[in-house]
Amino acid sequence: MDLDDSPFKIKTSDGKEFELPATIADVSTFFSGLEKDETVTTITKIDGPTMAFLMTHFEKHNYAPPGVSAKSYSTNLADNISKADFEVVGHLAGMDHFEEVAKLA
């Protein structure tokens, strides 16, 4: 089996499993650097809720998120990211959510 072109499964630090398309490697250096297994690749740096959040973001953009503009100057998060991104992360705006955002970084 050619693992580079096939979807693969990961298991998070708390045992949750997710299936990812091979194209995820085009978007994320974290996933492109994984040693993929033929069954399930266990990752210890991400827990289930965090991975579920990331999957929502990836799926919203069909696994090709646009990123954040380097010319972002506004203190209003909605001005700095796409509408689709804001639908996923808008609830995290502000210092009240700093710890949660830091966990996702």
C-alpha cells in the first residue's frame, strides 16, 4: 500500500481516532512529518478535542485553509481572517480564551 497517497488514521493522546486524507501533508508540516503506519499512527502532542477542532477547520476549507494575512493589523479578529475561519474560531477571540488558543498553536 502506498501510504503517501492513501488516507491514514491517527490516534490522539487520549485514544480518539481520526481519518485524514493524504493531502493534509500539503497543508500541515506537522502531519507531513509523521511516520505513517499501515493501521493507526499514535500522536502524543494532540488530544481528541483539539484534533476535532482542527478537523472542523480543515473540513471547512476542504483541507486547504488560506492562512492568516501577514498584513493583518486590526485588533478585530474578523478583519484578519476569512469568514469561514471566523465561523470556526471567532468564539476564541479575546484574552479570556488565551490558554485555549495557546493549546491550539
